[in-house]
Amino acid sequence: MARLRPDGLAPVQRLRGICLGLPETTERLTHGEPGFFVRDKKLFVMLDDHHHGADHLAFWCAAPPGAQQALVADDPDRYFRPPYVGHRGWLGVRIDNDAPWDEIAEVVRDAFRQVAPKSLSAQLDAS
């Protein structure tokens, strides 16, 4: 079970709140973990709760071209190239080590923009 942060929200709950706060986003299990989808079709964030014995609580997300390489190079303790989808540019983000939630929210919004129709991206940008 995820450890509660001082503000009372566990990292998974915070991630869920960010994802479900985006336009027309839904949650359902995918590959045994919670996943977040645009219009219940396109996956943009997937939880990595010690997936296949990994030593971290994280999520994998779609990322703009070049973002994975830049973020991993800049902060390898927070960001990583996830298995299975890393070769497609997806980004792994640890949320179990005092995560900077403003930064993580922006990473999630960028992931949403990668898969959402232009009309939904415009709706997000207008808010």
C-alpha cells in the first residue's frame, strides 16, 4: 500500500486526481494496473506499482518527441525509460520519492496532449 504523504494524499490518489481532472478521461485496469484513457480509448498514463518486481512506484506515460531523453538525462532518479513502451518514446516517472507534483502534473498534461484529439487539447489549453 502506498505511504500517505503529509498532506494526506497517497501518490496514486494524487496521480488519479490529476489524470481524471483532464477532459473526457477515464480509468480502467490495463495489464493489471490502473490506466488512464482519453475517451476510454487511448491510453496516456499507466501506473507502475512495482511492476514485475521493480523497486519503485511510478507511472509510464506518452511523451513529446525528445522529452524522454532530456528528462532522463536531467534527473535519472525521477525519470526513466520504461520497459515495453520506452522504445516508442514513453516516459517513466517515479512518484514514491517526494515527487514534485506541479512538475508531474505538467508531464501528465503533456502525455494527454500526445494522444487526445486536437479539440480536447484545445479545451485543456483554454482552461
